[in-house]
Amino acid sequence: MSADVVLGVGIDIVENERMFEVLQKWGDRFKNRLFLLDEQKYCERKAFPCRHYAGRFAVKEAVSKAFGTGFGPNINWLDVEVVRDEKSGAPSVRLKGKARDMASARDVRQILISLSHTRNYAVAQALLIAGCG
């Protein structure tokens, strides 16, 4: 019989105003470097896109921290896609490339995501669940 174990936990908080400023300054160059097209479409449909970009940024950072690597040679920003369940609205992630390979090598079976927004901040937490035994 095998049990699941917590492999890693990560958290991140982003100031929405700072995200707004970055989007104003760098626009599509920033968006295309950090967010996949479906993520961008989702955010742009919202009344305050910067809040949703901030939330997705926080999720991606939290996932990279849960892996213990941050972004760099091991995980690329576009390797972590933030998606949401159409029925419940719950956020989750879809891993690609090096992040997917790392998750497979570490037997990550599930990544739990929690995301919250206020007028000023977006915060996210990620929990990596791996098999043991």
C-alpha cells in the first residue's frame, strides 16, 4: 500500500499596482514571456486584467517555490499554465516541458492550488503531493 506525502509547499503575494505598472511599461513583451495565450485571453476578458495577471503570476511563483527551484534553468515561466475548472472556478495548473519532467521524476501526483485576490493584492499557495512507497 502506498501513501501520499507533501513534497513541497510554496506561497507568493503580488501587488496588483506593481503588476499594472509592469504591464503598462512592457505590454505584450512581458505577457508573452510569462503567460500562455489562453492565460492572456482569460485575464484580458476581466474588468481589471492586472489583478488576474497578478494572480497567475503568484500561482506560477508558488509552484516554482514548491519545487524548491524557482524559475531558471529547471523551470520556465511557460512550463506552468494556470487553468480553472469551468464548473467550480477552482484554479489548478497544467505542467509542460521541464516542469512536467521534474514532476514526473519526483512522482508528483497532484498539485493543489489556492488563489485569492483583493483590490491591492493577489496571493497563491501551491502544495505538491507525491507518492511514497
